[in-house]
Amino acid sequence: IVMTQTPLSSPVTLGQPASISCRSSQSLVHSDGNTYLSWFQQRPGQPPRPLIYKISNRFSGVPDRFSGSGAGTDFTLKISRVEAEDVGVYYCMQGTQYPPMYTFGQGTKLEIK
Amino acid sequence: EVQLVESGGGLVQPGGSLRLSCSASGFSFGSYTMHWVRQAPGKGPEFVSAIDNNADNTFYADSVRGRFSISRDNSENTLYLQMSSLRPEDTAVYYCVKMWYAIRSLDYWGQGTLVTVSS
């Protein structure tokens, strides 16, 4: 499954919303009825940090300004009001195909205007 | 607190070998599937290999199958990746990662260890 993110770069103004799109080459609905789509944030020099799992569920400690939505092959990560600490690269990841493997999108760089 | 600490990275010539280790603490290591994920410079993360909790099943990306071998020692809370026949395209930061299988996602990552394959 190929994961395609848009845009590749997103300049945003502090306090304004941001949106990142992720499209999969085939449906991510698993035979068990779940959709295993996750989002990660990677700040410079750091490992990826998990934000969202199963489309719209936040991991513990993730601020509620982050939200996920979508279904089937089209998914979106939204930040309601961008803060300076949100700068980094965001990746979507499908886990539906695991085992034996999972795949990430190519990443979207969020930067401040 | 969950901690994953990788070691063993470094500079190696093409065709060479390297063994990565990951020391885990803060959770019941023997109960979880563990993974190696790599990230080449300027690229996104890429699945490398996975091993289930009791090492009955292992999985590999096509790009490393036959060259890399994953293993674990649950008595020592340690994950390993034996890499051989290394190629320049294997150059990357290698992360040790814990999977939360019920949600098919990766909930804890180590800081990574850099492997550079170059002559």
C-alpha cells in the first residue's frame, strides 16, 4: 500500500489552523472492521512521536488541538491553532497490512510563515 | 517510564556486517512485538523488521530479507538486528520501536543509532 501526503510543505501563521492530507492506494479497512491509520510528528533531531491512532484517537498526552478524520482511502490531520512547538515533519502510517509490514507517507513539513 | 536504548551503529564498508542492540525497560518486554524502523537522511521512516513476543514469527522488508536477522532475548530485555552484506543504501538511523498490536501502531521509539555504509 502506497501512502501519499499533500502538501509536502505547509507554511502557516501562528494561531491559524493547518491541515494535512493522506491518501492510500487501497482501502485501509481491515477485515476486522478497523482502520489502522496513524499520524506521527517528528521534530528536528528527534524520533517520530505518535499523535493519532485508528484515524481519530489521540495518544496519551497529545494536545486536543490535534485531530484526525477520514475513512477508506482519504484521511486528514488538522491542527486547530498552530503553535511554535508544532514545527516539524508529519507522517501518516498504515498498519492495516501488518503483518507482515506497514508503510509511511513521504512526510509533510510544517513551518511557520 | 518506557525506555528503548539502541547501540551498535557506526561506519562500515560495503559488504560488511554490524549488530545492533536495543535495551528495553519500563514495560513487560516479553509481552510485545518489537520492531526495527530505519530512516535514511531526508527521507521518511521505513519498516525493516519485526519479531513477535516469543520469537515464533519474524518479518522483514523485501529490501533486507536474506541479509538482516532479527532476534530477541526476553530474559535480558534486549532486541537485536544482525546486518550483513551491507550496502550504501542501508545508510540510515535505525530505531528500536515497540508496537501496540491492538491498534497496529508504534507507541514508543528509541533515539536511534546511525549506521553509515561507505568506503
